[in-house]
Amino acid sequence: MASSEENIYIIEPLPPPYFDIEVIPRASNRASKTNEKEHSIGKQYDIFGKDQNIGKNIDSEISNEPNDRLYFVLVVVGLLGLVHMLPYTFFMTANEYWMYKFRNTTSNSTDANERTYLQTNFNSLNQLYTTVPTVLSNFLLAFVAHKIKAMTRIIFTLALHTSIFGTAAIFAKINTDSWQDPFYFISVVMLILLMSSISFGAAGQFGLFSRLPPVYIKAYLVGEGFAAMFNAIMRLISIVISPSPTGSALIYFVTGSALMFLSTILTVIAGRTRYFRYYNSNTKADKKEKVRDTKELFRVTKCVWHMIFLNALFIMAPLSSIYNLVVSENSNDPNNVWANRYFVTVCTFLIPSIANTFGRAIYSKIDWDCPIPIIYLIVTGFQAVSTTCIFFANAKPRHHLPVILTHDWQYSFAMATYAFLQGFIATLMSMKTIRLLPGNRVELGMLILTFFMSIAGAAFSPLGIYAVKIL
């Protein structure tokens, strides 16, 4: 006869095509399992081996662990990944709108070679002006962010972004031709608030979601990948509905504000579900933790110093300053609708965003725990090849370098390849960072990583202006 400490495995077939396999321990083991802090995740598979029950506990009747009903928390986590990356890219995707706002109002020229200083350097100047405030905010957050509940930070960030998008929508209908410089200053202030608040909420998201089963953090990262694609699709729809730059921008920013507001409501609801609270029951203890000292920060930094260097290398090339200036091969024809209305949105933003999302999804599928030396080789090769290709695209104005990617399809293919690899590598490095950190220090580790990346961004931001001059 089997001892009382052995498990009995009962396999009960269900109607095809599913087989629900449960491991039911004897009564002598149930008491000890009830008190365990960590619970295994039971899975139900279809005939193709696909996971059917994310977050379902095989001993739910013993541990009282709730299920994620209708995958509601999973959907909200993916949505938060989307809106985390959405604010800054939302502003940058509205390229035609900014070109219109900062055009030469005297001549109203549409020639790309006659762009004004603000048109040519809009993206580069934004990066330059927003980096210092972002560095300061990230530095403070690394010490005191844990004193504010992560959920409070997330909701505050979403509410602030809702207000900023609403403000941008109002300015879309205001004639700013006679005061372009003050309007640019207001735009920079909005971007500073966006960039600083993104860090304020993002680390809290990683801290909360890392406590959920691994599939949730992957959903968050895939949601990040969808952000650029969502932005590009919304921009394309707004252009189709309203051909005027201001009309399409109004639709665009109102949509962004509505999405942020919806995300705020859904996040509040998700935070009150039994499933979410079950995995984040110790957040009150985190809040009672003392202000972190430098020794602890150094200990966590040592865990991720390779990833800090790799992320800095990953963002070093100022490619966004270049591809925002790329025009169609038919840009000299004022009657060409494709060149003047759709090229930038489709080739610079939509196609690359689809490729980026695909790259993130591919990594989430294979979940490769890549060795750090291999990541160094991948990132170095990626930067060398992508920088070479983008610099020789048809960006204007240019005075020195030749144009090698002369056709629209060549540029589209280069951008798609660049974005696919970017999405794959970015997800790989994010998951590697999480794997290197202790479970209770993921939030702090992400704050430290964000802080050093903001320093790298500040150091590299002048490169955007010089890159434009090299063309």
C-alpha cells in the first residue's frame, strides 16, 4: 500500500477535444499546500497543445486562488502595455501636423528642401529638451517611488495623459501661425510631462505585473509593440476622414484622450478583482519599506549593469531624427496624393509598426533566454546595419550624403526589417532584465534601468541635430 505522503494521480477524460489533467494530493498533503505562498499554475490543453486556462490553479479548491475570468486582467495588462508606449509615439506619428504648424507662413512652401528650422529639427530638439527633466524625475523615483502605491502611480499617470491629449486636441484647432515659438514651448512642456510621467507609472506596472504568471508580463510587452501600429492606424484613419492637417490632428488627439480615459477606468476595475489582489497582496508591505539607500541601489544596479550598457547602445543612433525627414520619391509632384498625404504615415510608421509587433510576438513565442555575450553581438550588428541604411534614405533637406534607397519600396523594406529586429531585440532585453533581478526588486531594477537610459538619452540627444547636418 502506498504511504500517506504519496500523491495519487487521477486522470479524468473530458469530451473531445480537451483533456483536463489534475493532480490531486492526498489529504495529508493538502494542509501543507494550503499554507504555501507560491501556487503552481494548472493548465488545460487542447489537441494542439495550446494553453486554455491562463492563471488557473490546479488546487484552486484547496488554495482558494481565483481565476482570471474571461482573461479580463490579461486584456487590461496588454492594454496598459499599449498605452505605456502610446503617448510619445502618438505625438511623433503626427508628423504632417507638426510640419504644418511650424511651416513658413510667408511662402507656404511644401518643398522638403525649404523646411524651416523647427520643421527640420523638431524631433531632435524634443529629445534634447526633454532629457534633463526626465533624468531628474527618474533619479528621484529610484529613491522614493515605492512610497507611493504602484496602482496609484499608474492611475495618476493615465489621468495626466488623458488631460495632455485633450489639451493637444484643443491646440489643433487654434491658429498658432503668428506665435509658433510660444506654441513650440507649450508643446515641449507637454512632452516633458509625458516623458516624466511615463517613468512614474511604468516601473510600477512592471513591479505589479511581474508578480502575476509569466504570460502577463509577455502580454504587456506585446501590448507595447502594438502601440506604434495603433498610432499609425489611427493617424491613417484621421487623414482619410479629414484631409486637413488640423482636422485630422483633432480626431487623432481626441481618440488618444478617449483611449487613455478608458484605460484608466479598466485599470481601476482590474485592480479590484480577486485575481489581481491575490497576486499583489503584499503591496502594503512594500509601501512601509524605508526610503532606499545608495547601498541597495548599487546592489540592484550590479544585477543589471550589462543590460544598462546594452540598452544605452541600443538607443545610441539618432535614427528618429532622420526617418522623420524622409519623403517619397514623388514628393516633387504637388498633385501626388500618395506622396503628400500617405507616404510618411504608411512607410515611416504603419509598416514598421506592424513589423515591430511581429518581432515582439515572435520572441514571446520562442522565449529565448539569450546569453549576454550573444546579446552584445546582436545589438552591435543591429546598430551598424540599421544606421547605415537609414542615413542613405531619401531624407530632406540634405547637402552631403547621397541617396541610395531612392525608391519608396526600398525604404519601406529597410524600415520593416529595422523595426522587426528592434521589436525582437527590445523584448529579448526586457525579459532578460527581469530574469536577472530578484522577484521583489523588479520594480526598483526597472527604475534604475530607466534612470540610466534617460542619462544615455541626454548624452546622445545632441547627436540628432548633428545627424541632420551630416545629410
